[in-house]
Amino acid sequence: MSDSRLERWHAVVLNKDMTTLSELLADDVEFHSPTVWKPKIGKDVTQYILQMIIDIFEDFEYQREWIDGNNFALEFSAKVDGKNIKYFSPKEMQSLGVGRIPEDRHHDGVISAMSVAENLIIERLHDKDVNNKGFLQNKSIKKNAEELIEKYDIRGPGIDANTALLSGGNIQKLILARVFECMPNVILANQPTRGLDLGAANEVARRLLEARTRGAGILLISEDLDEILELSDRIMVIHDGSLTEAIDVSREAIGLMMAGEKA
Amino acid sequence: MIRIEPREMPSKWWTIGIPIISAFVAILLASIPLTLAGANIFEAYRQMANGIFGSTFAFTEMLTRATPLIFTGLAATIAFRAKLWNIGAEGQLYLGAMAAVAVGTGLIDAPAFILIPIILLAGALSGAIGMAAPTYLKTRFGADEVVTTLLLNFIVIIFLQMMLEGPLKDPMGMGWPQSEPIVDNGVLPQLLPRMRIHAGLIIALLTAGLVHLFLSKSIWGFKIRAVGENPSAALHAGINVKRTFMGAAVVSGAIAGLAGVSEVAGLRGYLTTDLSPGFGYTGIVVAMLAGLSPIGVVISAIFIASIFVGADTMSRAIGVSSYLADLVVALSLICVLIGGFIARYKFIRTNKGNV
């Protein structure tokens, strides 16, 4: 009996057989995931999530199975777009086209003792126009820097000056230039406007919207409600380790959710 | 009250000027202990200059002394640029020397143009392993490389003593703990007849040029600088920080190993446990004095070698202790560190209560 249920489950995954999936799920099923802190309860939502997963994941493969009577634990590996889904090093993120705007731009964003030109190519050290058989292509690095400080309006003493001499807003523009020039498919923007003056903050917002129009997926993490309301298509609130979608997107409702009020 | 603020941009003149001014200040400050020792200061300085520039022999002796310091200074420079604190150049020097003796005393019979590169390569490889091992422990387990590289120096010296009493011992050495001499084809050629100056200096200068190119023009050098200045931003930018540390370690250790090869195959001819009077440690001073610039290392190695050689002559001529050389070297390092601080900050006089 129990083994047949397991077989049916495998058939669901293998053949993408969604009707069997619906038969297998109980009405009060709970969906827990390491990436969704708040468990999803109910058949409809669970079926929806599982369908999406089965649809998107490739090379779905069960690695280990534990069976104890009616209880099963299954461990799987899978790929999305040909890449393993488990952990991405910064390098893998780059090769996947994930642009990242770090939370602490001074600590993680730029190397302040290196020049503006050097910071602008630091994520592209293996591109042909930067790296010629292991050596820096100073001409094209300089050209790249001159183009980008013009295009992104990075103001400072020049492309050979230490990045430490730039203001916070201009450092952020430098990071934006680095991220957006690579035409990312996904952008992780963590507190991208914190501590910036109005002009620089508007610039960040404009660039993010521009990337969205181009078709990039953007995960914006911010504590600035105005910014969130202005830029976001969907809003989720994190409180006490659980992530909840905000249905009511008024300032007050979101504020209450941030304080722990249930939606 | 004086307020201290960081300067926006330390100018080029300061970065070059500070070490030079510091060197002069250090030499001037040395006149205090010289006076206390009862010496005539002008005579002392004259003898010192005489010991460096007095004759071709004196000058080549100074350059011979500078040769290992250029190597060890470069070794420290590369590692320190990555903020990898290689205090083990002394041990890596001996590892290089041991490898040179192992392959250069008859194991391989080949003409000079083959044997010398083999000896250099063996020494570099041996030194590289000597630094790669503690760096692996750092990247894998977080072992502090200051402690591991420093303590490895003593392990290497004791290992050397064992080898010189055993497998590497010269059977014709009358029982002295010394290795067999390097075969004629393995000896680095002399540059001038009847002088001790040897081709090691040329190799050292070439290495300095290569290190300069490596750090300023290569992708590896870029990564080393990036990791040294801000490891978390380097990691965020996709640079493999651990591999960069390993790369810096291998190059640093290899160059320290070359110092040992140069000393044993260029100067002494055979290996004893007193091959290096602390060249590895002095290399750190050389590198700091040079502000971690590979070209600066050549100049600061020559300066420090001059002080040592000059002080030797001075102490022989007027009977003061040659330890004054150590004093001047230490003073100049302190002067450079203070000078660097002055160059990086500006001092603004403010009125009381007006902070």
C-alpha cells in the first residue's frame, strides 16, 4: 500500500502527471520549505506550488529515500536552466546573470583603495576586453571607465582616483554601472538607496525600473516604504522569520505587518 | 588642540619623499648613540661612506649584501600586498638553499645553461611549498599564518641541521656540519673578476621587474591587490579569495627560495646553518621601507645593505659596535612608519573648546 503511494509520487514527478498529484494530496496538506518560512496550508496552494516546481526544475533526481511505515522522507537534486539549485557562489551568480547591489556598499561593494576604473571591471576579470592572456587590458579598461562615468554620471576626481574619494551616492552609481552594464536577468538589490541623497536615490529607482521594463526580475530589499510602494509589483513582508505576501498594499497595512500584525 | 584628519589624496611626492627623508632622519638620529659611544661623528660617517663607496670592492660587497635582501623584500611585498603575513621568508630561504644543494652537488651532471635553471627552479619550488603549506592551513582551517610561518622558520633550521649532519653532509668536510660544494657548472657566474658580486644580483633585479609587472599589470596581481585591500568586496565581486591567497603564497615562497639559491650557489658555494644572518626577517623591513613597491624594494635593499656594510667598516675603523647598523635600520623603519602617518593625515590647529 505505502509503496504504491511512493510509486505514484514518482510517476507524478517523472511524467508531470498533475491529476495524480491532486489525488495524492490531502485537503489539509501543509507545505514547508527552507525558502518560504511560513508554511502554506491547504490543497490548492500546495498543488500550485508543486506544479510550478515540477514544471520548472530539470533533471529532477531523488538521491536518498527514508521509509518508515507510512512516513517518507525523500531527498532530491535538481537544476534550473542547467544549473544546480543549491548554493551559488558570487562567481556562479555572475555567470548566471544575477546582478547584485550589496547592502553595505563600502564594505562589500567597492575596494576603496583601488581606482574607479579598477572597481568598474572587478566583476569582469575574465572578459576578453579586460583580460588578455592573464594581463589587464589597460586601454579598454580606461575606455570602459570613461564611458561608464559619463553614462552613469559618476562624479569624482577621475577614473584613476581612489574610489575612497567618491561620495556615497557616486559609489552607488559606480556599483549600478557595474551591475546594469552586464544586462542581468535577475537583480538582487539590498537597501540600494540607503543613505543616498534624493538625486542619487531617484537614479537608483530609475535604473531599477528600466531593468524591469527590459524584463529583468528584481528582488528589492528595503526598509523605505515609499520606495517599496513606488517600485514594487509584489510586496512581501518579513516579520520574525516568516515571509508573508501583503494583499493590502496601503502604507498602514504594510506598517502593521512589519510590526507583526497578521494580515 | 590639534585635530587629525585623513588627507584626501597623499601626493606622489609624499610617497616617494617620506622614505628618503626617513632614511636621512634615521642616520642623523644614529649620531646620538654614536656620540654616547664616544666616537667622532664626522669621522664615523666618513668611515661609513668609505665602507660603501670607498672602492669598487666596497661597493660590490654592498651590492652582494643587497642581493638576498631584494629577494626576501620582494617575497614579503607580494604576500603583504594580499595581507598574507609571510614571516617565514627565512625558513623558505633555507628550503630553497637546501633544494639547490640537493640537486646541485652532483645529483645532476649537465652544462651550466641547463644546470643553473634547474637549481633555480628547484629552490623556487622548495620555497613555494614552504609557504603554500601554512597558507593552506590558513585557508582550510583558519590557522594564523603569522604564527605558523614564524614557527616554521625554526623547524626548517632544525631540519637543516639534521640534514647537514646526515644525508647532505660533506664527507670531505672534516666533520663540519656543511654540505658538499655546488658543482662548478651550478655556480652562478661572477660579475667582476676578484669580486664576490655574482649573477644573483641580475636575477634579483629581473625578479623585481617581473614582480612589478605581475602586481600592476596581471589579472593575478589585480586579484592579490583586491583581496589585500578588501577581501569581502573581492569575494562579492566573484574573486576566489582562498585561491588568490594560495597564488600569492606560492610566488612569495618561490622568491624567498631564490634568495637561498642565490646565496648558496652565488656566494658561499656550500650550505651551512649560518647562510643567512636573518635575511628573511630583514626582508620584511625592506618591504615596509619600500611601501610594498617592488621597485622601491631594490632601493631600500640597497639602503639597508649600505647601512650594514658601512657600519661594519665604521666599527672596525673607529672601534664602535657594529650593532649600530641594526639600530639605524630599526630607526629608519620607525621613521618611515611615522612619516607614513604624517603623509596620510593632516594636522589642523584648532582653538580650545572648538572641537
